[in-house]
Amino acid sequence: MIFLIFVSNIISDVKNLLDQNVDIDQSQKSKVYFKSFSASSCDFFIYAFTITKDWDEFLRIKQDVLL
């Protein structure tokens, strides 16, 4: 039960981060889901679009979201 609350909080926090990030295209609906258990991790599916077409800028935005 505690794990479910923990994962739900992570999903909610990441979704809120994406919804408030000015570098994420808000006209596209972002998605965040728990994906699976791996050998040493819990994996999440994060689906969002950036507003940039510049590769370096995209990498910066991606890093900001993932950290």
C-alpha cells in the first residue's frame, strides 16, 4: 500500500512539473505512467513535447525534466 502511494506521488509530481514547465508544449497533453519493475529500478513512461526544434535546447530541457 505504501508503495502505491509513493508511486502515485511520483506520477503526480512529474505531471505537475511538466504542466508548469514553460519549455513543454502545453497544447499537447503530457502523459506519465508507471511502466514496470526492472532488476534495480521502477520504470516510468513520460510522454511530452518540447517547444523547441533545436537539438541542444531539447537536450537541456530533457535533462531539466529528468533531474
